[in-house]
Amino acid sequence: MTSVSSGANACKIIFFLKVLCIYLVKNPHTVYARPQAVPQSLNATNNEYTYVSSWPILERKLGSVSAVAIDGAGDIVIFHRASHVWTLSSFDTANRYLEATGGPIDQHTVLRFHHETGQLQQEWGDKLFYMPHGLTIDHEGNYWLTDVALHQVFKFNLNQSVTQPELALGTRFEPGDGMYHFCKPTAVAVMRTGEFFVADGYCNGRIVKYSADGLPILSWGRNSFALTRTFTLPPGPVPESFFAIPHALTLANDRELLCVADREQGRVQCFHTGNGTFHSQYSSPEIGSRLFSVKYIPIEGGLLYTINGPQFDLDAKPVGGYIIEMVGGRVVGRFQPNNTVHAFSNPHELAVTDDGAEVYVAELNPQMVHKFRRTRVLSSPSPTFPREQQTASGHFVDAPEASYKEAMGGTSDLTAGSIGIFSIVSTLIVTSLLVILMARVICFRSGASPSQFDEVPLRNMGE
């Protein structure tokens, strides 16, 4: 009896292992967990940046660096405030500058550095500005600068003069909300047609479009900044086209869009350049409630390079640079100093080369400009594995299996992970086959027939 019982048990083992082998061959994915979702900040992070701590080379101390831009030769230009500091007592309740009697900044406020060596190439802008803010260099090499104390926008053609602007908009020291007045304007963006946009600014919360000659074309936006708005917003999310300080501008020329860093609402809003109508907006819990600057780069389907700033929330996010993909709206990369000595504290503006190879960040305090260089570019982004999809009701459900196949590229190429899985499955199958062979010997010696177990329809196990 013992021999027969042992043989029967062995035959059962044969059946079980045989079923297991067939099932593993048909369903190898069951032996490992389904891939976990890659954190959004790591999805498609094919840009890796390193901090260049020895750039630029300058023997004297800068003031608060409010802006940075890249000229046609690839050199880096900064706009800084030298000895002037923006404090709570700099403006009255009507937004008039209270320190005008002290005169303009008597130091050079515009400095140009070689992008590689960091050597100072040119400087100008003394005795012109009171509180520098924005800097843009257009496709023709003209410099566009904004001064929040003067409430003015200036265009300089350096081939003509570095003391007299070619164009000046706004009335000196007079804040206003007309088409020829500004209130603390922040930034300028210039189209190749010569038409340009002004972000206006801390008080008016609007965007104004002008012809190349400086004639107003259209204006849009309302001020939603809690400290300066004169109306009550309804409860709920702030609607589009409301700005809580439109702080920086960038043009996505290939998309015919103007994108705005909506600072105190922690988002980027994009509008059609032709008529100013709303197109899209971008934000992320990773960035937080404040977003100071944005630059568009026409690579990888369109990327928005952004920087946030110090936040006043209980769940404040780290101050740093964040890269957002326009297609999916996800944060796909980051950049920030890799040492505490040069850590971000209050970054204000950034500039990015057209290919995304270099990033520059202007900082108010500490008073400096940071440089980052991309050191590694992967041939293709890492696959992402969507674990959830959002339904129309706002709930999240498991993504279908097709999403995983799509994430893997729909191919049968072996990755490092699949090679390891294949090894595990192969080992299990080989081990099972060896056990089957040994068990069959026991079965035949005991005289038991395994055929009664083999007749089970195994073809349905994998369906």
C-alpha cells in the first residue's frame, strides 16, 4: 500500500508540475509584480544637468539679479539692481516709487559674459534704471528691459546707443492702467514680425500686445493677486486669463503661443498670439503654489523650463527648476545646484539655450547667476508605466494591459528586467521537468498509470 500510495502521490506531482510548466510558459508575467508607475518627475528624464559652480568670473559683487537672457552669439546677459533693494517701503499704496530722489543706479546694470569662459565681455546701463526687472533680447539683437520703479518698458539698439533707448513706453514714475501706461511691468516677448507683448505686471495683471512701432493692438487678463485686486473672486479655482502677477513671458513660435508665468497661482498659462485667447495651462503639485519664470524649448514635443520660488504653504515644495512636457503636462525633469553653498533661495528668472544644453538662473538673494550644463542625453526616453487612468468623473482606475504594452514600445526586445524574469521562469520550468522525469520513474515502478491525470484539458489554463 505504501508503494502504491507513494506512486499515486508522485503521479499527482507530475500532473501539478506539468500544469505549472504549461501555465508559466503561457503566462510568464504572473511570477513578478506588474511594473510600478515611474514617478512623474522621472518620466522621460533624458536631460541630466550638472551645476557649473565656477561661472561667471567677476571680481566684484552683484546686486539682486532680476533677469538673464541669451544673445545671438550665445553669450549670457544679466540685468541686476546693484545697490538698490526693493523693500516694503519702496512704493506707496498707489504704487508710486518713494526713493526716486536718491537718483538712478550709478553702476552698470547690464553685464554680458562669455557663455563658456564666464569672462565679462561688456557692461552698460549706469544712471538709467531705478529698479530693474525684466530683460529680453530679440532675434535682431535688440535689448528690451523693464523697470518697475519707472513703470516703463525700453528697447535698446546697442549698435546705435547704450544710453538712449530706441523706444520707451509708459510714463516715467507714473503708474497707470491705460494702453500707454503700465504699473510695475515685468517682462517682454518679441515676435519675429516685430510685434511684442508686455506683461503688466504687479498691479494690472494683464498682457498687452503692441505693433513693432509701439502702437497698442489688444489687451487681455484681470488681476487676481490678493494684495492688489479691487474685486472679489468667486470661490473655487481661479479661471483662466486671471493673473496673480504675470511675471515672465516666453513664445512658442512653432505653436503660435505666448506662455505666461502666473507667479502667485503657480501655473503657466498659454494663449494664441493672434488674438490672445486662452489655449492651455500647466501646473503640478511638485512645483507648488508659486512659479516665477518659464521658457519654452522646441524639443521633445515642446518643453517648458520653469522655476518656482519660496512658498508660504505648510506643504512647501523645494525651490528648484522643473521641466514640464507640453504634450502630457507632466514634470519630466529637474535642475538645481548640487551643493548647499549655492543652493537656490530666491530664483527670479531663467534662460535656456534652444537645444536645452545649458540653463541659466538669475537669483535675487543670494545675488548671483547660476549655470547648468546638460551632461548626458539618452537616445530615447525611459518607458513609463501608467498605473491609472482618470475617468470623466475624476476617479482613477487601473490602466488596461494595452497601456503597458504601449509603454514598453509594443516590441519583444528584452530589457534588463525581462531578462531577469526570463531566467526565473526558465529555472522553474527546467526544475519542474527534472522532477517530472524522476516522478515518472516512481509512477511506472509502482504500476500506477498517469494517464488518468493527463486527460485534463490543459489548453484552457492560459485563456
